[in-house]
Amino acid sequence: MEAQVKRRELFRLALSFLTVLPVGKDIRWEEGNLLQASLFFPLLGLGLGFLGFLGWQLSLFLTRSPLFSAFLTVFLLVFLTRGLHLDGVADVCDAWVVEKERKRAVLKDSRIGTFGALGIIFVLGMKVLLLAELRNSWYLLWVPFLGRVAVLELSVFFPPLDARSGLGKELLGRVPRWYFLCWALAGALGMWWWRGAVHLLKIGISFGIIYTLGKLLQKNFGGLNGDMLGMGVETGEILMLFWGRFWP
């Protein structure tokens, strides 16, 4: 019984961290809790994908415009997640182009610069365009899922930029490898069951690209932080939309 209560509390913590959905005010943020709650990130990704799918179907029914429906669906998902991951994209893009000694300061700066704004525009534009031309709208269920599995992958294989605070302390280098392996296997089996064995390649390539992104970030910054996990989420989502647009 106590274990069930613990799992429920961890699920609520993950829900409060990743979404704007109400979970009550009695959530306890203690060291290590978010690490354990990360096991539920991909599950919540599936939930977000389902809400996005419903939003897409409803807006398409009302507007009869794939492009406008794509815009509304992307806006819905950004609203549900508070734009949390887009903020990470902006910070990383701004910090990528400055001198090495200024990178950490830029990552911590709450202001958005030119490259950060361009990064957000690129991500949102890519999502809208790919979604508008999606050949199979059921791919929307997998889009947020792959993004949240990407968080686990980056957390398993890469060290934190700063282990003293933030997500670097909570997740990076600390997430158990089986968290990622179980959800990666679940995603691979789901794609195989849904679209056939050939689509297992999509999952494999996606995880390879996300891992390569992690290596590039580590080389450029010396480690990863929460902003870079946010960039991993957005990369995973764009990859899945890409597969749905060109290879349904």
C-alpha cells in the first residue's frame, strides 16, 4: 500500500513538473524525488500526445485547414507544457555562439537574445509545417513520448554541467539506465506492432541522433544542464514529426 502511495505521489510530481495540469498543492519537492519521478516522463508524454491528437482532430474538423490546425495543436502543446522546453532551446542557442568563458553566464541569463529567438522560431516553424503535412495523425501520440524518452537517454549517458543545482543535480548522470532501456524498448515494440518491423529503424536512428546531440553539447559546454534536456525534448519531437511526414 505504501509503495502504491509513493508511486502515485511521484506521478503527481512528474505531472506538476512537466505540465500545467492541476495536481493539488501538497506536492513535496525533496532531493531525489524528481529523479524517481522521471520514470513516468514518457508515460506523461503519451498523455500529452493523446491530448494533442484530440486537439488536432477537433481543430481540423472546425477549421478544415491543416496549416491552421497544426498551429493550434502546437500552441496547445506549448501551453500544456508552459513552454518549458522552448526556454531551454533559447538559452542553449544563445550560449552556443558566445565565447567559452561566457557560456555558463549566458545559460543562466533569463533574457532571450537573437539566436535564442531564432531557435524558438525554427522549432515552432518546423513543428507546424511538419504537422500540417503529417501523413498519419496517429503519429501525434508518439511525438511527446519520444521527446520525454530523450530526456532519459541524455540523463543516462551524459554528465551534468553543474552538479550543484537544478536538473544537473537531479537527473543528469543519475537516472538508472533501465529507465531509458525499458521505455526505449516499449517505444520500439510499439512502433513494430503499429507500423511493422521496418519502423524499428526510425526509433534506432532517432536515439542515435539524440545521442549525437548530447555529444555535441558536451563537447561545446563541458556537460549538460536542464536547458539542454529541453533541447533534447524538442529534438525528439521534431524527429518523430519528420518520420510521420516523410515515411508514414
